[in-house]
Amino acid sequence: MRTNKFFKTGLLLFVASLGLISCGDDDKEPEIVIDPVSENVEYYIEGKVVADNAALEGVSVTVGEATATTDENGQYSLTVKDKKTYTVSFAKKGYKTVSDASVEIANNATNKSLIALNVTMSKEGVAVTVDPESDKVITEKGEGETEDAQTVLTIPVGAVSTATDVTLTPYLEAVATDVTPGSKEEAIPMTNIAISSSQDAALNQDVTLSVANASSSDYYFDEVEVYEKTNARAIGDWKKYADAAFDKATNSYIAAIKKGSSLNQDYSIRVKSEKNVSETKNDEILKEDSYSNAGNMSATTYDIPYTAKLGWEISASGLDEGALSLVKAAIAAQEGGSEGVYTVNKTFTAHVSGDYILYFSCKAKYVEKEYTFSIAGKKAVAKVKHYLGTDFIYTNQSASMHGGGSME
């Protein structure tokens, strides 16, 4: 009897030990991992480079130690680590270098967010030798090549005292699009012209600067001014120099560069406008989803893909083609690059801890603007939607804390 009693006691202890082992498996702790998406803080400067309204491939883009080269679509991508204002340079042989483009990663930028910087580059002008004894007609293409030329400089006999090589290069400054909300009146650039001379001497008499109209001669801006750059190294540092007149015969805007001025000088041809800018918005959801690893105690990985929208688009109902071409040219100079919305694909690989749920959302940031111009005595109004970049919002949450989580 005693042996049987000991046997029963041993059997009960064995069964109890099996139960303890089973409970230990059920109570396994979830595997917690560091997620590189949330731990690795970085921001992206993305954009498109165009020249003559076409994508420009092979442009070297540099910010600090980060470099990129534009692809066949003119697009580039740079990664930066800090919230601050960056100076970005763009260079390609045969084109005027852009060395002072500015873009800001704002203090409220979310990790992995994206900001756009679109740039228009211009071919370097062709040098022409000017001497005191002869008239010269110079364009960005060289001497006398006025057909389809954007700028023309007419230099009369005796305007210079010694022979000098003169070059005209039309260009647009690379500036971040205006996102300051509110209404204002301002003269906005249609184009800038860099005039360079191998001999820095003052003009002996007036010379004539002409800039081609971007439409037929029936459509022209009524109020056009010429500005002079006051600091060659500072972007946006201009002052009014003169008024420009529209010449219907040549379909161009004409102004005099005055006696005593230098041929080493930048000028800006500007049109008066009214502009209304909205608050920056981020209510357009590009991607919103979640991934559940609840109930699985092992960590896993998950790819988070989204497609960002960048660039800008115009709506101008009621404008005919002639007025619209003028408006588009002026707006392109303000918004950067050329009209059109393009996409950028991004993918992040997240590490999701055991028994965790991943939530993520990507929202487009944009502003809406309304431009008003006076064209041939009539008001022309156009609306612009400009995609500035994206906000990427992301969180990992323990399933034990899950209560139907969402992204705000």
C-alpha cells in the first residue's frame, strides 16, 4: 500500500510539472527591437531641374557633403539630418551654375518628411566682342542671332571705350516658393539677365535691353519694370532701376541701360501682380495604413511604401491661350521648375516588435495661390496649387495598449 501511495504522489508531481512548463510557454515575453525608421532621424530634399521647359539630366546637386545627380526625368534626392536652412548648388557644364538655392527643414518637420526644391537652369550665353567703332546686336545665342532669342542687347557706336567681350545669360533665381499666407502686391520676375563684360568699364551712352514677350503681340503685360541687382552675391537683393515699355513691332519689352552704368550687371524684368496665398495645408492623405504583429511574440519587418506628389499646377478658366501662355511663364518664374505635378516613390523598412501594431500616415503639404495680372488692359486671374512636400507620421504601439489606434 505504501509503495502504491508513493507512486500516486510521484505521478501527481509529474503532471503538475508539465502544467508549469505549458504555462511558461504561454507567458513568453514579446521580442522588443529597435526600429531604424524611428531611431534614424533624417529628412529629404527632393526636386526637379528643368531647362527650356524640359527635364535636365546629369546636373550635379550638392548640399554640404551630400551629393546627387539628376536622372532622365531631371529628378534628384538628397538626405539631410538637421532641422535648419540649407544652401543647395546645381551645376552642369554649359549651364549657369546655381550656387545659392535655399531650402528650410522647419522646426516642426516630422522624421522622414520631405521638402521640394524645383530649379530652372539656363545655358550660358555666347560671348561677343564689342569695340568702340561699330554697332553690335547681342543675344544669349551670340551676335545678331535674334530669331527666337529671349534677350537682345543693342550697343551703338562709341558706347564702349575699349574692346570687350560681352555675354548675355537669361536666368531665374532658385527661390523657395512663397508660403507666407495673405495678400500682397509685388513686381515678380519674368526673367533675369546676367550681363558680363571682360572689361569692367562704364558705358559712354545708353544701350537698349529687350526681352521677348511670351505670347503674341496681342497679349502683353501692361505694367513691367526693370530691377537692378545691388549685391551680386545675395539672392533676392534687387532695387527698381527703370520702367519698361512694350514694343508691339518687335513683340518685346524694352528699357534703356543708362550712360555710366557697368556692363557687368544683373537686371530683372518684372511684372506687377497681386498674389493671395493660403495657409499651408496637409489634409490630403497620400497613404494611411497599419500592420498588426499582435499575438506574435517574435519581432518582424514591414515595408512602408508611399508615393509623394510634388510640383505645381495651374487652373485658369476663362483665359484664352494667348493670355494663358503669359500667365504660365510669369508663374513658373515664381514657383520653380515647370508646370506639372510629378511623383516620388519612397519606401522605409520598419522593424516591428513582438505583439506590437504599426501605424503610419503620409500627408501631402501644399499651398493654394491666386495670381492677378493686367494683360492688354484686362485682368487675368490664375489659381495655383503647389505641393511643397510631405509629412510622414509613424508610431509603434503595444497591442496590450491598443484601443483602436489611429493617426492624427
